[in-house]
Amino acid sequence: MDAAAAIEALVLDTTPEAAERRVRRIVAEWSVLGLAHQLLRSGRTCTIRDLYYCGAGTAFRSQEDAGRAIQAVCNILGTHRHRLGLHASARGLVVLPPSVSVGRDAQGSIAAHREGGSAEPVAQTTPGGKTDFIPSWVVSMAPLVSGRVAFVLVVEKDCIFHRLAQDGLPQKSRCAMVTGKGMPDLAARAMTWRLATRFKCPVVALTDCNPSGMNVALAYKLACKSSTLPSADEEQFKVSQLAWLGLSPFDLDVVDPSAMLPLSSRDRTLAANLAARDSLPPSWADCAREMLDADRKAELESLYTSGGGVGGVMAYVLRKLRDQEWLL
């Protein structure tokens, strides 16, 4: 069924069930617009979960209903939800080195910086070293930070992020670390971009050695595409200088063979798509082809069993940084 036929069927569908669906959809979208209007006038924000509870039982039957209504409104207005004051709950994490001073609000969270001052009163300034949730406002405002950062390390996995933080990588290497806990949301990408811009430093990514890990790194480097996100916003948070530190298929000689797995059919499809992608830098495409040829993949945790124990990942990162072995 083409688009015209689908629209005609929708218009001509006058059953009570169809009428109820249309009314519920309109009520949900108007509820989103009404709340967004209040938020924009007051300069406040709220989470999607808060929005759902505001309209639970009336405008929305479920959180999925709220999400669909937000997406519909964003599509109509040609904007992203953060411009309407709506954001997802905090998911990603960031840790800054002690060489950085962090402005914090009364709740102890990272304070925001606006033109001419901070968004909230700064209750205290502390050195880095603490792990913080990435605030949703980072999409529209910069974090209130100052000092020196040698580089930003983007980590795919939450557990590896915490391992490196506990082992003191930010202190030893004067680096900032960011994780989106898998595929990054907009806030994780925005924080990475803002830190790289603020400190004018390199950005490197640490992911599993598989096509999905490459896609996570590329989400920061080339940006994700979203039907609700205008290209201008998408381009703003693209960290084109990001380099892939590993774990690359050319590093598998340091991994215990028993910790490797063959590529699944899905892996092979993803790797083939990456190798054929025009926007991919040649060195990255070579990695995708090497994965296909070797038919092997490995997770970062495999470095634990390769002679370094729980410190294996830290040793790997420090060696790669020292030898400047990364893919641009």
C-alpha cells in the first residue's frame, strides 16, 4: 500500500475503534505541545517519564504512547525534543581528571554554563575524579569546567568504564572518560563534543572488537541519523577527529585464542555494510574487511584473561596511547 492509499484508508476508516485511536493520538500530541509550551515559557525541563506520569490514564496509556506522541510532535515541528524542554533520564557517565575544576550546583551535580554566567547558582567547585551522570542539558549548554585535559576516552561498556576509573586512568593520564553504556544517546555525544571543544584535545574510542563496537565508535565520529533530529543538530555533535584506539582486529594477537568467537551471520552483515560504506575512512574499512577475513571477534573483557588480569585493559590502553596506535 502506497502513502496515498494509506492516508485514504485512514481517513475513510470510520469505525468506532479507529475514531477512538485518532482522538487518543490527537489528545496525546496536544498534551505534549501544552507541556512543552509551559516548559519553554518557564525555562524549565522535564524527563519523558515525568511527562508520562503527568498524563497517565488520560493522555497516555503507556510510556510508549508518550514517546510516540513526542516523536510525532518533533516531526511536525522539525525539531528535537531537547528544544522543547523534554529529555530522557540520565544514562551516560563522565569522569574528569583531578586537573579539572568542576562547578557544582546545590545537589552536587555538574553545573551548566550559559553565555554570561551559569544556569544555576554554583554551590562549590571541586577537582575532578568523581563519576557523574551526564546531564541532559549538555545538549544545549556547556558544563562549567576549567583546567587541562590531555584527551577524552570514549568507552563503549559501562563495566570497562568503571574498571578504568577505579584503576585511576583519569589521574594517571589526565584524561576525561565518557560512556554512553553502549550505543550513545544524544547527551553522551554532546558531552564528548563539548569536552573536546572546551579542552581542544584528541578523542579516542575503546570498544569491543566486533562490528557493533565499530558502530558505537562511529556514532560519535560520524553521528547517528534520527528521523526527529535536524541535520544541523546532528552535525554539531559530530566528533570527526575521533580515533579508534581498539580493540581492533589487528590487536587480536594479544588476546587469548580461547576468548575469541567466530562472527555471527549478523556480525558478517554489519561488517560487510561497514566495509562498503562510502563515508568510512579507509583505515576503518580495512578493519571491517579484516574482521570478515579473520572471522574472529573479541570483547574487551578478553584482555582480563591475556596475562594482565583485571589490569589487562588498563595496560592495553596505556600501551596503545604510548605507541600512538589508533585509527583516524
